[in-house]
Amino acid sequence: MPESTPAKPLEANGIYLCPVCRHGQIAPMVLMDTYACNFCRHILSLDFVHQTARLEDSAMAFRWQWTGTNWRSLNTPPASLTYTAIILAVLLVTLPPALIWLGYQLFPPLSSDPRAYWFPRFWVALTFFAHALIVLRVFAGLLPTPFWRLPLRQRSL
């Protein structure tokens, strides 16, 4: 059975796994009271009293707490903000295509040719997928690191 690494407190001269990308290591920046990751280049400030790290180069306030062996996320959005964002996202994805579909139903094409009916349906589908892509991009921007760079598993030092 392999020996587990002992828990150690967060120290100023220690080497730690980056809490943002979980690939690189954070190291002190020269002439500054901040730390930077050598992989994702994010800037972090460490609070040694509370054993926490805070992401400084983002508009969102992302924080993690050092457990002695790895980082634990302290990032919990307020429930009202989460529900509001989900409701607005559902409205943004469903309302514009629904309005286009309603216009198609109220004012069908004047031509009796069946080929004239493909464009309104195509436009409804295109509107739906374009708005869904916008919503996914906005929610992906709320992550501290892009989802395509998230590791499959966490590693600890």
C-alpha cells in the first residue's frame, strides 16, 4: 500500500498545484505579493492565515481553500443568481425561435411549391442553435479555466 502524503499547511515558499488548471505549479512572482501558475499563467493571491487562494486576474471572484494536500473550491454562486441566469438562458434559447415559428404559422409562404416551406423551418432551427451557442459560451466564460483544458482527474503534489 503506497504511503499517503502528509497534510502540510500553506507556506510562502512551498510549491503547490495550481487550483485553477490543476496542471501547473504556482510560484511567487518577483517583487510582488502574488503567485503565478507556470502552465495557465493565472495570477493568484494567497492568504496564509485562512489557507485560501484567490484568483486575481478575473472579473469573477474565484477562491479555493488548501486542505493540506489539495485545493477545495469555495466558489458557490448565490442561488438567486443561478436561477435567474437559467431562466434568462431558457428564454433566450426558446423565445426567438418561437417568435419566428409563430410568424411562419401565421403568415405561411404564398407559393404552393413544397420547396418554399424549407426555409422558415431552417431559419427556426438556425436561430435555436445560434442562441444555444451564445448561452453555452456565456456559461463557459463563467468557469475559471476553459472546460477543454480541465483535467480528467485531479493530481496532488
